[in-house]
Amino acid sequence: MRWDALFNDLESQLQAATALEQESEIRERTRAEQARLTLVQRLLGQVGRPLGVSTRGGRSLEGILTNVGSEWIAVTAEGRSVIVPLSSLHLLRGMGRGAGQPLSGVGARLGLGSALRVLSRDRAYVTLWTVSPPSRQAGIIDRVGADFVDVGTTGVDREGRQAQGRDVLTVPFASLDAVDAAAD
């Protein structure tokens, strides 16, 4: 009987050690899997959810995450569609635990220029917010290059009336903090 108790005790210890080793391996695999997770994947798991966004230029937005591209996100906030380059993200609030699959195919190739070309094609009136110094420029996107955007603006004359002339501003993507457009 004593031998039975000893063998049962040894068997229990072996089972506990095996369970502990399996738990440790699961935790290590989970950490390794999380280390490969990208911000885009995290954001893809949040599409359709409310999200708080703070940008490097000091803007704070609360809205619904509607789209995620390889270099940008789109949030609908206060009746506007706002495109925020990933490079301009400072803080995100309200992210759930979910994550999506990595972008592939066409989705992986749709960079910031692709999103801005849609606004250009639609001749949407936009407000471009820049990072440093924080400022904003309003107008219509005339051209989108590989790493810049041209925006046609109309100025205000000395009496505060809309000026007759039109100015074109060129803004490098690296300077963009966000782009606002009227929501559909």
C-alpha cells in the first residue's frame, strides 16, 4: 500500500510538471505570436468599432474606424471622413483585443496615395492638417504624386472676401497629420 501511494504521488508530480511545461510553452508561443502582430493587423480587428485617435499634430478624434490601408486609417467623426497616415498616429484609445489577418494582394498595395487619389478623383473639398507646425489648408486635391499632394486653394482678400485667384500648395506626405473630407 505504501508503494501504491508513492507511485501515485510520483505520477501526480509528473503530471503537474508536464502541465506546467505545457502552460509555459503556450505562454511562450503566445508571446512569439504577439511579437509578429503589426499595428495594421490590430487596426483591422477594430474596423466598425469606436476608436479614439490622437495625432502627432495634436488633433484628437473620436469616431468609428471605417477602413485600414497599408499606410493609413479612415475614421468617420462628426460627419467627416478623416484619413490619418499611420506615421501620424500618436495614441489610440478603445482598441479591443481583436486582430485581423495581414493585408495581402491589392489591399497591401493601397498606400496613402491611393486613398488621396480617390478624394482627388471625386473632387472632394478637403482640409489638410499638417504636423509641424500644426496648421490646416482647405481646398481641392489637384494631384497626388508618389510622396506629395497638390491642393488648390482659394485665399481671402484684405476685406475678408473670397479672393479671385487660386493658389496650389504642395504638401509632402511626411508633413500630413490628417485629411478631412465631408462624409458620404
